[in-house]
Amino acid sequence: MGIVTDKLPGALEKVPGGNVLVTRFDEIINWARANSLWPLTFGTSCCAIEMLMATGGPRHDMARFGAEVARPSPRQADLLILAGTIVKRMAPRLRTLYEQMAEPRYVIATGACTISGGPFIYHSYTTVRGADEIIPVDVYVPGCPPRPEQLFHGLLTLQKMIKEGETIREPGVRRKPVISALPEGVTLEDIQGEMKELLVKENVVDVHQAVDKLKWPSGTNDGS
Amino acid sequence: MTVEVSSLKELVEQASGTSGSPDTQEYFVNMGPQHPSTHGVLRLVLKLDGERVLRCIPVLGYIHRSIEKISEHMNYMNCVHLTDRMDYLSSIMNNWAVAKAVEEAAGIEVNDRIQYIRTIFAELERIQSHQLWWGVLGMDLGAFTPFLYGIRDREVLNDVMEETIGARLTMNYVLPGGLMADIHPNFVNRVKEFIKYFRPKLDEYDDLLTGNVIIQERLRNVGVLSAQTAVQYGATGPVLRGSGVAFDLRKDHPYGVYDQADFEVPVGTVGDSWDRYWVRVEEMRQSLRIVEQLLDNIPPGDYLVKKLNSKIKLPEGRYYSQLETARGILGVFITSDKKDEPYRLHYRSPNFNNLWCLEPMIKGDYIASLIGAMSSLDLVIPDIDR
């Protein structure tokens, strides 16, 4: 049986009489999906150099993980590696690209900008605060930009997620998003909550306090 | 000279219902924002007659991150770090441009050691940028092998720079008043090793791609940009020099320690894609020469002449400073109102001006030539939109 018996002993069951019978088809499908991810060549800014070019190069060879067939058309791809800032003008196009991709589709958000807005989070009128406001994200890879090795860790995390993930009986049901390479005990909710708090603190103005700070000329506007 | 001003909508309305010749029909095609050979999220609206390009209108804004606006809320030390994300392939030179502007405005004199190290790193980064461009040009024209060769050598250089700086792409190395850190003790030796390694590789590049018949056919007499048009459109860097104008800030208005190095400025003759290709490949050789000359003469000294805190204030006024990045002249324009934040910070980015040369270059040519011509411009889209 070769590769199936070697790699997936759990998926096969010996039956009396000497034949093997595939009992858990999900596992085989998920295993095949996980090891032949076709990424979309979608890079908006700096991360694209590290994520798509350096990883495609000879040193960090992405082909080792079965994900080197980068496709320019979203209809032929099933992995969207978000490399770079998403701005408001690009957001509808990103959504279109995501919807054009073949199902099941997976998304890896790489770099600070796609996770939260990164260095462009404050005082920027165009940056989207995290790509997960537009499309669902499966794995987050932090860094600015992350090293190629970090992307591979993210890719392995995604592969693990796919292998343990959805079944044919319940399609579309996924596990929660994973942050690759973060210390244990820190969850996505913690980080998002913290970011939200900071943003609110930055953008909320106490009107009464602000008025008090202004120096009104005395005796002009006090009604007397 | 008349200036034609028309919106995109009007252009599309004009073209609908008209046809150029009885056999073909004029129509509009969108190229991008998601396209493998626009090097990012550039969108080109092409007006085609059959396969001929009649008009090529760039539409911008798909990666506009409002860096200039954010900089107005940052102190001068922090502004430097956003420039890494503009033209990310020449990040040290971008850092240097802002640092130079702030130093000139605040009247800070940096010592020779800092200038030497800055110059060496700028030239190394220029090589790195051209290596990547060389690989991507091959990939755009349909050859995947150059990409592997270019990235292979880029990684070798990346290791050398990473040892000192600690980052692979966004370097954040040059600060107003000095450098982030001193060079690594191994740095000089490793750069020498790299020069020894890379010299023969450049000849290998020539064997592989430069002499290739297909590459010559795809680049020669394609996308011809005359010297006059290049100057009119404000093109700088290899694009301008490919058109035959020998203008290089490193030579004409020396900064750093370029006046102490002996190097030549390669200049093209025709102004086609081939000339721009040749200028860049030749620039890599010249950069190696500059680095080789400066490497042994790095004087001793501090790597930071003045530890500036975040509250540095520039005197009131307007300051402009420029230098030559891998793609052309990057200008930094600061308007200061005596606060610790700039009142206005404007970047004159090289890619923005180079992009508009695309239409005069490619008008009337085939759509397949557009890819080669655009690749020879070496555009970085986040630098155009900022």
C-alpha cells in the first residue's frame, strides 16, 4: 500500500481475510489537503519579499512543505498568505479574491499589519485594523516582517489544524484561529482586547476636559 | 505644451463606441491590482487596440498607508522607522535620507566612521536590491531560474548584514546622529568574503541571462524612453541613466564619503529596457568597487555622535535633503514649526516619477512588451503610494 499504510496507520483497519478497508476517509482527505496547499501570489507590501520571494528561493525552500505551487489566479489557489498592509481601498478587492478561491480555503495572516494594523494603527485614515475584519483568518504569524522560518512554523501549524480539522460530515466547522510562535498562556482574545482598549483610549476625547484646557478670554462667554 | 487633464470615467466614455480599424475594436482592460507582474498592488487601466497598447493609465491608492500623515504625529526619531516600509528594498538609504535631513536642520555633524559605515551599508543594500530585481525580471519574462540565482546570492549578503543589524528586511539601522549599533567584529572579513564570492557570480549572471537571445529580443528596442522625456517626467536613478543622462547624486552632489571613492556611473545610449537592465547590472559591479575601497579605511570613532532623545526640536523653517537610493532620488521635505513633531513631512519618492514614464515608453507597443518594460523600471508600489 506504500504511502497510505506508512503515513496513515490509523486510517486503515485490517479486516479478517487480509484486506484493508479505509474507514476514516476524512483523515486521508485532510492529509492530502494539508500537504498540497497552493498559495495565491498576493503580496501588498514589505512582507511579500520575505513571505513569497525568500521562501520561494533556494535556501528556505517552500517546496519542502508541499506549498510551492504559487498561483496568480485565486480560482486555482486554496491558501491565501496575506503579506502586507491592507488598506481601505484594497479591502473590497481582498474580499473578492477570498470569495473567488476554491473551497476549502485557508488564510495565513503574516506580519503586524495584517494582524492588527501594525505601525500604521494610530493616526492613519486608510489602514484596516487587521485583515480579520474583512475575511476569516486561520493562522496568525507575528513579526515585522516575520522571518521565513516563522512562516514555515505558521504553515506547519495550519497543516496540523487541517489534519485535525474539519470533517465531511460537518463541512465548514473549523477550530479557532491559532497564533503561531506566541508564548503559551497568551490568547488571541487577550491581544485583541488590549489593542481595542488602546485604540479607544487613543481616539476618545473628553469634551469637558478639552474645553477646560482651552483658554477662554475672561468675561466674554460666562453669561454675566 | 498642452496638458491633457481628463478623468478615468471620461476616458472610458470616450472610448466606448469608437473603433480604431475595421478589424479590431478598442477596449479597456484592467491589469491589477492583483497581478503577478505588477510587483504588488498597482492597477493599470489599459486601452487596447487588438494587442497594441494605446493608453496606459496607472491608478493608485491600493496600498496608501498615509505615512506622511502619521509622521505629523510622531517625533523625528520615530519618523525614521516608517521609512523602512516605504521602499523596503532600500531601507537603509531611506533611513539615511531622513537622518540626513534632520542632521542638516539641527546642525549635527557626524564623524567619519559613521559616514563610512553608512556608505558601505547603502552600497551593500543597492547590490541586494538589484539582485532581487534581476531575479524578478527573469521571472516576469518567463524564466524562473534567474529568480533562484538572484535569491541565492541575496541570502548570502543578507546574512552579512543581519549579523550587524539583526533584521533581514526592515533594517532601522541609521538614526539621526549616528547608527543604531556598531558594526560586528566579523563584518569587514565577511564583506570581503562576499565580494570574493559575488564577483564571479556576476559573470555567471551574464552567461545565464544577459547573453540570452530571448532576453535580448524581449528587451532591446522595447520601451524606449528618450532623454528629454525622462527629464520632463522627473525620472531618476537607473531609469534616467539608462536614457543617457549621466546624473547621479553620488557623483554630482556627493554625500557620505562617495567623494573619496573611485567609481563610474554607467550610462545607457538608446534608453530602451535593455539599457536600463545593463545599467543596473553594471551598477552592481561599481557598488562592489566602492565597498572594496572603503572597507579597509573605516576610521575609529563612536557610532553615535549625539544621543538624541525623542524630544528633539528643529528650528522653524523648511528643510530639504535628498540622496540616491537604488531606484533614484529620494527627497525629504520637512516643514518645522519649532515643535518636536514635523508640521509637514513630504517624501519625493523615486518610484512615483518613474512610474509615469511607463505610458510614453509603451504607447503603441504590444501588451507583452509592457511586462518587460515595467519590470525594467523596477517599481516598488508601497513607495509610490506611501
